[in-house]
Amino acid sequence: MLLINPWIYDFAAYNMWSRPLGLLKVAEHLSQFDVEVKLIDCTDSFTIKKYGSGKFKAEIIEKPELLKDIPLFYKRYGISIDEFVNRIKLSTPFDIVVITSIMGYWYPGIQKAIEIIRDIAGDVPIILGGIYATIYHEHAVNNSNADFIYKGHMNESFNFALYTFGFKLKKKREQIPYYKLGLYREYPFAPLLTATGCPFRCSYCASNLLYGKYQRHSVESVLKDITELYSIGVRDFAFYDDALLFDADNHIKPILKEIIKSGLDIRLHTPNGLHARFLDEELAALMKRAGFKTIRLSLETINADRQDKTGGKVSNEDLKKAVKFLKQQGFTKQDIGVYLMYGLPGQELEEVRAGAELLKTLDVKINLTEFSPIKGTEAFEELVNRGIINNDIDPLLTNNTVFSYLYSNYDMDELRNIKLDVKQYNSA
């Protein structure tokens, strides 16, 4: 079976310790059976800049017709087409292809991958899964050219998808962790999930649509993965949880205490924004001792009413306290970033500017991030009800860069001034 993580097609992309964890879970699931698994990760082509993260190799390509008016270069991020073709040919013969998907608006990369596979391997069955396949299921059915669109996260129902093509698997062994399957030549970093799903329901987030209920992994299993990855040379670990600090006394604190006890010399990162309200003095101290280097907190907006409306996960005071605790432990502006969103339904640029000014007083890095509507979320439904978008909007138009440009009604010069001001502040 050939597993494929397709290219990123976008106006901007950077590798923040990302791997296709869902697809790697498929590989782990298949490792129980008498199946040979190969992986082509089209995004496994980047130059490492800092702590294992890096800049994707990219090629400027023609924009889709819907994006012609966006005054930016559109790019394919990852390996070259020629390398992909060669690796497909080297992987033949294969009986079935499993392709993952991440952002809905990256679907042109899926279409291109499937087009090439069809040219080389003919009518080999192709299963498409992942976030796009789940959130934009109908669009994927009508536009991907895959034979089966798998909805939801990886579980035993995946065997049913295989069975529809005549593959009946018999268990041979216990599951093997993906990092022991020889799928990658190198492991400059490792993403981690200590839990799946999220106990919260923020209006702009699709976590509950993808996972349903919140489920933790045991402290022992998390430490086992970290220790075994460390033994093969990994030093940078990125937590990709949606709620890493939730119920910290019974989850992340025990994990960090075990990391400290192990004596492992590692660097820890949180590319996903942390819930500042759960960050207390003890946790800040544990984070410092365990080896955190990159900390991202979520604020999203300074407006108290909008904070409540979008999920109530943080207040300005929560954020101030969290930053204070981190600073007391020696974390600096270069270590602490705070996500500040723009483009939320009804959000004015003055609100964004005020948020940036607050963060400047806290002496933290400002991570401006563009709102992107995700089908099935409250924010998406609000935009539909207000007549700003249609329920069947093409996922291409939900691209964060595209959406703010076409639908926010912002003065683009004013927005550019805010971005420039933030950039200058961050680099000072």
C-alpha cells in the first residue's frame, strides 16, 4: 500500500515541525497486518532554519481561475513534480493508494497527485482521507477523482474502506510506531499528540468535527514515544494538541515531570496556541525545566465580548498572568508568541491594532494570523446567515489570505500598515 501526503498549494507556507500524523496513524494501523507500506511525503523537502523547523522548497505555479485577482504568487510547496513521478514509478507495483488531506483550500495538490498516479498506475484504487475529506466531504467526492472518500479520524472502520476493494486483512502482530517503519530517511523533529480532540467549542475551530470527544493518551505512552524518538536522534518535539494545558495537574504537569526526571536534553515547542488561563506558576517552572523553547499563546482578540462569543477560552487578564509567570521563569520575548487574529466576522481593524498595542506592553512577539472560515463551525454558519458567503463556497476561497482580501472589507493599505508595524516591533 502506498501512502501519500500531497503538496501544499498556497500563497505562503512554512514547516513548523509538521508531519502528516493522521497518515502516519494509518501506517501504524496497517503495521498489524501482512502489508508492505511505502510513504511519499511531498512536503518532506525543506531547509532547516531553527530547532528543526524550516522553509519549504517551493515553485511558483499558475493560480486557479478563482484566485486570479489575488496579487500574490501562488506556489507548490514540497518536492518537484519530477521527483514525485520518479518515486511513484519506483514504488510500483502497489495495490492501493491512501492519500491524506489537510487544509480544504489545498485540494489542488490532491488533484495533481491523483492525476499523476492515474497516468502511471491506471485504475489502482485510491482512498482519500483527512481533514479536507471530512469537512468538505461532498466537494471531495465531486472533485478529487479518488475512488473512496474516508470521513473522520483513523479507526477500525478504515478496514471497511479497504474491504470495499476486496482487501481483507488478517492481524499478524501488534502495532508498530511509525518511526520504526522506515518511512522517513531522517527525523529532524517529531510532532506529538498527547490527546485528540478538544473539550472546548470555539466558534472558528473544527476540532470537534474531526474528533468528536476529547481523549487523552497516557503519560506512559507519551513518554515512551519521546524516549524512543530521542534514541534515534530526535531532539525537537512539537506538541500539536488542541488543549495541551487543560486539566494540567493530571496531564501535562505529570508528563513534564517525567521528562525532567528522565534527564533527556530536548527542546519543546507549541505551534498551536496554548490556553493561557491554565498556565500557573508551577506549570511555567516545569515548562522551563523540561526544555520549552517555542511557546505560543492564544489571544485571538482583545475584545471581551468577542472573546466570549468565540468560545470564552481566554481573557486579557488570563493572558497577562500567563506571560508574567513565563517571564518570571526567564522566558523572553523571543520565546513567547501570542496569536492575534484578524478577519473574524464583524471584527474591525481598530480592534486588531488595539490588540497589538496590548501585546507590545507585555513584551511578547505578536503572531498575526488570518481568520479562515471552516465549514460546519459556528463562525462559518454566521457568515452564511449574514449573506457574506454561500454554504457551498469553494474551499479555495476559504484560504486565510484569500478570505481576508475578498470578504473582510478591510482597507488593505491600513492592514499592510498594521502588518509592517508588527514586523518592525517583532524584529526589534
